Amino acid sequence: MAGLFVAVTLSACCPCVQAPPPHITKTPVKTTPPLVQQGPKAGDVLTVTVEGEADLSGDYTVGPDGNITMPLVGKVAVAGQPQAALAGVITDAYRAGYLVDPKVRAEVKSK
């Protein structure tokens, strides 16, 4: 019995039976955040300024279909467009037959 006690005591001191170092931790699982829609959505109001064209400038509400309705060009799809792309989308609509070189600014006024 004394031999068993010595063997158990020695095994407790053996360096090969140690817990892992404290600096080794389990790697956390990375999760992807939920997608957030960029740009305007239905109900948002856009302020659009077409330089030199007061009749085309103003506030436009994004409809449930994701479009704003502008003079001359009608519906323009803006929902989900990044802020930086809004002016380009509207510019392209006017450039397609109505204005030679439209200068457009657009920003989301309210959400």
C-alpha cells in the first residue's frame, strides 16, 4: 500500500501530466453580422438638386416599390442604392434624353 501511495504522489509531480498553459484559449467562432440595407428605403425622403433646374429639384419620397417619381423621367429606382450612388442613378435617368450634362446632388433627408 505504501508503494501505491508513492507512485500516486510521484505522478502528481510529473511534468507530463500538466494542464495546458493559460495562454492557450479556445478560438471564438466569428459570426457574420446581419445584413443592413444600405441607402434609402420605402418612406424615406430624398432631397434632389439638379443644378440650374429648379423645376426638377425638390424632396421626393421613396415609394413602396423603391422608386421616386421625378419630373420628365418618371420612376427612378433608388431603394438600397448607397448614398454615393444616388446622384449617379438620377443623373443617368436625366442624361438618357432630357439633359445634356446634368449636375445632380442627392441625399437622404429623413429615414
